[in-house]
Amino acid sequence: MASNTAASSVKRKNKHQKAGRRRKNKLARKSTASNVELFAALGEPGKPAPAAAKR
């Protein structure tokens, strides 16, 4: 049977790995912009595009 120290260190290691995986999965869920977001700056279809912002 493993010692308490060994068991708790393995649990800690697994917890850190899972935290990183959860973080990456959360980022991957929203990695691509939708069509609405991509073309929002172009305005509505059939209407002229809004004027470009001046700098």
C-alpha cells in the first residue's frame, strides 16, 4: 500500500494536469469567431457598408 505522502502528491499532480486541460478546453470551445462576429463590421446585407473609422 502506498504511503499517504505518495498518494497525496499523485493527487496534486493529477489535479494540476486536469486544471491545465480544463483551461485549454475552455479556450478551444471559443477559438473561432462566428459568421455574425466575422462580418459584423460590414453592416447589414443589401445596405452600404459603414464608413471606416478614422485614426
